[in-house]
Amino acid sequence: MKFLTIGSFKESVYALPQAEQTKLMVGAVEYVLNYKKKMGDKWHFYSEPSMRRTISIGEYASLEEYAQSLQSPTAAAGFMNYECIPIVELDVKTYQAWVDSQKKAK
């Protein structure tokens, strides 16, 4: 199964002293770098230019494995919001068959 995940820091992070914010963000980035090494080509990580949200697409054996991946051991995990969307790859032949069937229905 593939999942699109959009993560962002909760607003409460920005109420912390700058030094604490930096520690959390450095920990989060270190975790991401290590996780990328572990997952290899099964996980792709992107960032918005503003660095306020991160986007990843990962392939997991099960929903449980995916949920486990969101449980980062870093302190930053408690300061994150996640939007998770299961996705499937576009099967061109299936879509084309559907388009053809709709044309015949007219």
C-alpha cells in the first residue's frame, strides 16, 4: 500500500524558545535522514519551499507498518500533525476501458 503523508509542526512549537525549536527540528530532520536510509526507494520525501510542511510518499506492507512509521522516536513527533491519504497507482488500461465503456453508453 502507498500512502501520501503531509506533516506539519503544530503551532505550539512556535511558542517554544528558539533553542528548543531548533533541537526539535534538528531531531526531526535526523530521523528523516535515517528513515530514508532504512526505506530506500520505498519512501520519497519532499519539502515545501517554506519548510512549514513536509510531504512523503511511502510504500508499506500494511496499515500497521505505516502507522508505526509515524511514531517517530524523536521528541518532535508529539509536536507534529499528519494528514494521511492512501493512494493507488493509476492503471492506464483500466481507465481507458472505463472511458471506452462510457462512450458506448451514449
